[in-house]
Amino acid sequence: MSHTSGIRQAQKQKTRQALLDAALRLLEEQSLSSLGLREVTRAVGVAPAAFYRHFRDTADLGVALVDEALGSLHGTIRTTLAATGDTDERIAATVELIGGLVREYPAHVRFIARERHGGVAPVREAIGGQLERFAREVADELAGHPESAGWERDDLLMLAGLYVDHMVMTASAFLATPRDDWDRVAGTARRRLRLVSLGSRHWLD
């Protein structure tokens, strides 16, 4: 790659990221289905035609935001689940991870929570695909735990889906709660996860 083409590619990536960042800011106050590409390009200071060099439409931009919000978390969650320690320690680490994500990336989390059941089908499907992938990864990790001995794969996926749904619910609860009351949210989340964990131990009874 020549120096000139390298600079051009870097500028293209910079503009693409600026469009994503602007869209995320605008989505703090509205849903993706109501977002216009002219709003986004105006916020970045580029011509509307420049939008199409990076995204086919706002749905395509939304799918890119889903990947930005969730795509990098798979390794982090696998690491948390695989950490040594007992169930309560893993539960505490999981709730702490969710709280940290909401604290650091509230706009991304709010976008996912709102658009998971929103009106833009490709974005709903992208979020659903990411959450299904999380469930498969959680099931893989659960399969290695002694308490999962004898479980069918479908049952492990069902349990993993409960954990993933709970993680999304907990993130939404953090978002909706003033920061000085987060200890209460975290405590409730830990107790709910512990209840699911205790119940799962009797699934084969």
C-alpha cells in the first residue's frame, strides 16, 4: 500500500467512525427507525452522498453499531465465565462486568436495549444473532462444569439463554437506575443469578 493510499484509507476509516459516533449520540434521544442519514451527515459535517461510501442505509449503520457494541465482548465474557473460583465468585464477576460496561459505554448499551425489539429488522436480527452466539459460548463453558454432567446440549443452551437474557435485563436495570442506587441493582442481579444456578443443579432430579 502506497503512502497516499494509506492516508486515504485512514481518512475513510476516520469518517466512518465519525458517522457511527454521531449516530450513537443522536440515538440517545430517538430510535433508529426515526433517524435520518441527513441528520447523521450534518452532525459530522459531510455531504449526504458521503454516507453511501460507508453504509448502504441507516439499517446497515445500525448493524455496524451492533457489532461495535457487542462484537468485542465475546472474549471478555468467556474469560469471566472461565475464571477460577466458585459459582458465587463467577456470579459476582459477571454482575461487575455488566455494571462496568454500562458505566463505560452507556450509549451503546442503551442502543442495544432499545433496538433489541425495535422496528428495524436487520438490526433486531443482528442483536439476536449476537445474543445467540453469547448463549452458545456460555453453554460451551457450562458444559465443562461438574454440575452440568449428564445435561443434553439443548438444556445447556436453554440455561445459557436464561443467563444471557438476565445479563441484558441487568444492563437495562443499571441504565434506568441512578448511580448511587447501583448497589441495590447489583445485589438483586446476584440473587437472581444464584437462584437460577441453584435451580439448575436439580434439573436432572
